[in-house]
Amino acid sequence: MQRSPLKISIRGLKVYAHHGVFDFERAYGQDFFIDADLWIDGAAAAANDDLAKTVNYGDLANALVENAKTNPVDLLETLANRLLDLVMTFGGGESTGMVQKAKITVHKPNAPISHEFGDVSVTVKAKR
């Protein structure tokens, strides 16, 4: 039986970071939220009940937060692409290069906009 790729999702991963164009954003920081979707061939992991044959979403969440907290950038586009690169190459051991497709959304709910709004976000995608 042919199976479709398995989708792993992380929603609303909160990170306090210092990204932004304005000096006050860099100085004081703010909350960002990350959504990550990745598709892998999960058949071997499911058949063998083996964490080494899948992407450990706990390790991935840690890596996303640590990456987002370092090297502040001006643009959400830059941060989102950097996180997408991390996801596409994420893994250790047997899971290295396992990600077939990924989508990252970075939300900046406290963006410096002078109007009432719900959210600002940037989404990027990649596939092999």
C-alpha cells in the first residue's frame, strides 16, 4: 500500500526575541510565534515504533526557539527563511534529510503598526 507523507505540525511556538527594523524593537524585544509544518515518510517510524526514524518534534521545537533567539534581523522574511532552512536540514542520525516538504509561519502580534490588528505574519515553503 502506498502511503502519503506524514505531516508533523507545531503551532504557536512562543519565543521572545529582538527582531525588527526599529531600535526599540532590538532593545526591548517582543514575543514571536512560530508555526511549523513538515512532511516526512513516516512509514518506517510507524512500522518499527522508532523515534530514530522520524523527526523528534521536541528537539525541533528547541532548535527553532534557539535559532529565533539568536542573530536578530530586521525582517520577518529573513527570519522565516532562516527557520525554513533549519527545518529542511533538521535531524540527526537516520532522520537527517528526512524532511520532504516544509512550511514555516512567523507571527509578530505586537508589530509596530498604528492601527488595531490581530496579527502580522510571513509564511515560506520549500520542498525537495
